[in-house]
Amino acid sequence: MSISPLEQRNESGQRNSYEGREVVFESKEDKEKAELKKAAARERAEVVSKEVKNTKQQIQSIMASMQQVIKAVAAIRAQLQLAQQPEDNIPSVRSDKRRVGELNVKLMDLGSQLDGLKSALLEEERKRLREEGKLNGATLEIEANRLVEEILAKLKG
């Protein structure tokens, strides 16, 4: 049984229509994936940024506490007329210094994580701007950098 030319065109048109819908659907999926990646990078950057703030606050708090302990020990020694000893002989100061060292290492790690997240955000912004087709070359790069810096400034609040 043969198919008439009209039926062939009809079938071909349906196939093309289906393939067109499939391409549009894939395009929407790609955009959604890109948006999800961008949102995830933003969220990770926000979490790391908050952790950096908390770590810095912990360091400041510990440093202030260490200063108070050192002053108090010095005052007590002066009252007891004991010879001044190096502050490292005070157990709590030794412990606090060790903790500050650990927090500084953590801060460096968080800084490198933030740099990596900044790079990921920058790449997502470049991709988005390229897809929009409004900018190219150096202008695209400048705008992408500006947008990422804006995002990070909001996170640092």
C-alpha cells in the first residue's frame, strides 16, 4: 500500500513540528539548568560568605578575650609581686592562640572556596550575557565582572 504525497507531507510536517517542540523544550531545560547552577553558586557563595563573617567575629572575640586574660594575669602578678613571665605560659592564652591559628587556616580555606565560587558565578554570568546576545568581547567581560561584584557585595552586606 502506498502513501499519497499529501499524506507524506502531512506526516513530514508532524515530524518537523514534533522535532521543533523538542528543540524548544531542550532549550528551556538548558536555561533552567543554567539558572539552577547560577542559583546554587550564589547560595554556596552566600553560605561561605556568612561563614567567613562568623569566623572573623570568632577571631576578634578570642583576641579580645586573650587581651583581657593577659592584662588580668599581669595585674595579679603585679599585686603578688611575681616576676613577669611570657604570655605563652598562660594556659588559656596558649589555647586561644592555637584556636586563632586554626580559625586563620579555616579563613584561608573559605577565602579560596569563595574565589572558586566567584569564578563559577562569573562563568555563569558570561554564559547568560552571551546567550542574551546583547554584549560581546571586553564589554561582556566588564559587565559580567560588575554583576558578580554586585552579587558578592550584597552577600557581604
